[in-house]
Amino acid sequence: MTRLATSRNVWIRFTRTALAQVLRRAKRNKAFETSGGIGLAVDGTTVGWCTNSGCSLCRPHRNTEDEIAGYQHHVVLASVVGTGLSLPFDVEPYGPGDSEYAAGQRLLRRAIDHLGVRFAAYVVVDGGFATAPFLHTVGDLGLPIVARLKANLPELLAAAEKRFRSQPPQLSFAHGSDRVELWDAEDFDPWEKLRWKTVRVLFYRQQKPDGEIIEAFWLTDSPIAEVSSRVLYHRAKSRWEIENQGFNDAKNRHDLEHICHHHPNSLLITGCSPAWR
């Protein structure tokens, strides 16, 4: 390994450690509003489009004819959410032969190692992470998980839709100018590879003042006795912070789309820096 590469690796380790220290200090100084608990959101995105493969992290992008149209870099980001103060703090790239949820597991293990298991109250992810290996990883780390329930789990989704759409909501309340209705049950059967005894599913219907209706299903291992339906709803909604205050800000304001030097370490340095400039 060259001296320059060694220097970059040291800088990346130092930066990750420093960012974790900032987060721990912010928690001690009560910078976070924690009515629903501090959350950690994990999600993936693509950055750094290029026409030719230039490093080991380049992944081919194929068009509708299955031809390689260019290359992109895929990263998974971790961010503090659900507190009124969203703070992205680490990134994990993945290259050919890797996957989003495998990179997400590596990232989450490192985050908990740096922050401690007691730092956060939950982990929230989109449906792509709702796989047994990822859910088990979160549980083994000692944290509950809130994950979007989508068509990649067709049997569970169909069972939840059949039950909840035939029942009146269990809870209704105002969320700002919106009207929210909730359905919640914790006795759904797990799929074959999931080692949970049962699965809790939350369904919400959110009506905007203009009549627009937003619906979503979520799964979790948090029991109703410990996390109320209303708190679980807010935890689920906190996932959008990683999109708005994470990816959007990083790409539009801090040049995450642009890699100054086509090298894996350059991607890491660019990804670790935006939120703290």
C-alpha cells in the first residue's frame, strides 16, 4: 500500500471516529428531541456517474436492451433521524458482487461499534433492507427495527392488506394539517427464513389538506406494549429524513455526485465529509 493510500485510510478512520464523538457529545448535551427515541436510518443511493470503469467500486448500469450504458458508484448512508436534528455520519460503498443490504450490515455494525448500542432507540430502513439477514443483524446488535413492507414480501403484505382494509382504523389523529389513521397488529406469521416468533405490522393512511392520500405498510419487532402505534408511526416517517436531509443535501449542496479523483478512497472521503462542512 502506498504512503498516500495509507494516509487516506488513516484520515477516513479518524473522520469516522470524530463524527461518532460529535454525535455522542450532542446526545449528552441534549441536542436531540427524543420523544420517539433517537433513530438510525440506513439507505442506499447511486453517485458518481462515469462512462468508463475507473476503479474497483464502479458498477455497470444497463439500459433496457441489457447493454452497459455507463458506470455508477453505489453507497449506503447512515444518519441520525427522528430527533428534530438530522445528521448523516457515515457511508459504506459497495462494488461488483456486493449488495445494498450487505453493505448496510457492515455500515450498521461499524456505527454501533462507534456509537454504542445505547445511543439509538431504533433502526429504520426502506423495503429493500427487509430481508432476514439484515433484520437478524439489527437484532443481534441489540436494536429494534422498523422496515417498510413492500411487494418483496408478498405473503405478509397480502395478509396485512386483507386484514386492515376490512377494518376501521384503530386510531385517528391530526399530524400538522394532515389527518392520520392507523391500523396495528403484532400477530402476523413470519416468513420462512425469519427467526421472529411473530411480526408486527403497522398500516397508516395519511390524508393531505388537498385530498391527497398517502398509504404505507411497515413491519417491526417492537411489541405494542413497549412502542405505541403513534410512536411507531413517527419512527416510520423519520425514514424520509435520510432522503431529504441526507441524500438531497449531500448531492445538491455538497457535491456527492462528483468524485474529484476516481479512486475508492476519494468516494469515501467525499461521502464522509458533506454533513460537517
